[in-house]
Amino acid sequence: MYVTSHDRSEAIVSATRQELESLAKRGVVAQGNAFSSIVLVKGELNADERAGGSLLAGADGTALRAALERLGYAPEDFCGLAAVAGEAEPGFAAAPQFELLPAEVFREAVEALDPEAVVLLDDVAAHVMREAYADALAVIEDFNAAMLQPGLVVSVLGRRVLALDGFEASLSDPRAKQRMWAYLKQLPPQGAPY
């Protein structure tokens, strides 16, 4: 039986769709291009996101898209992943209770998306990443890198990981915004392997 590249592509898309649908049923929120080479993980949701709005649809998403384009990423090469999941308690729709994604579910989501780079936008996202990849981080000799200190690009199972310490909050402070840009410039897109 001859399998065409189109058949293989359709099979990959179908398998990824099924995997992401399964993860969504377990509270995972991912928005954007599931085949993106870079995934932006957010744990500290803003008011719109907590009310059910799209992840990274505000000023932070606009700034991140612009920064990634300046670095050479294609405009459609953008995927956001929430490090939290949850639903509003009955009778308290305005104040939903969000919980951290379980470490194994978060890790499964990152592996399903399979990016070459992960940007952790805040301390909550960094915490969830440390929990989910504790085994891989434990073998890193540099303590600061193993703890995902903001501003350091760390190789975690062959993936570049960069922690930022509050991207959305930095947008109102010009110096903090410059620091975030300096951090992000360390993650240009990698060239094709051929």
C-alpha cells in the first residue's frame, strides 16, 4: 500500500485534533496554531480571560505577536496555552475558581503541541513547568537554569524554554518592557534542518 505525504499530513492533523480534544475535556485551554514552533504559557489570567475571553487576546497577546514577528516568526506561528484550568462555582460566575493544571496534564499538552520553544509568561506558568518537568530539570547542573530563572534560555528535553517574570504587567513599565524584549530576543526561530 502506498501512502502519500497528503495522507500522512491528514493523519497527523487528525491525531493532533483528537489529542487536543481529549486535553480540552480535562481543562486544557490552548488557542492559536497547534503546530506552532513556539508556545506561550500563561498562568496569571487577566479579567477578560477569567470571564471566558480568548487567551492572549488583549494587549499582552498583541505585544507578543508583534515581538515574535520582529524576531522572524510568521504571524500565524502563535499558540497560547493556559497553565490553569477551572470553572466558575455555581452562583459565582463573576469569580471563577481556577486551579493549576495537574503536572501530568500540562506535560501532555506541551508534548502534544510539540513546540521547539516554550515561553513562560509569568511565575505561575514557570511553577507549572517546573512541576511537570521536574525530572528533566533535576539533571541540569546550573541551579538557576534548573529553577527556570527569568531571562535564561534552558534546554528541556531538547526544547528551548524561557521564563519571563510577568510579561503582561511589564507592558505598563517601559524598563520592564525593554527587559522582556531583551529576554525574547534570545529565542529567534530556528532554521530548517536541511
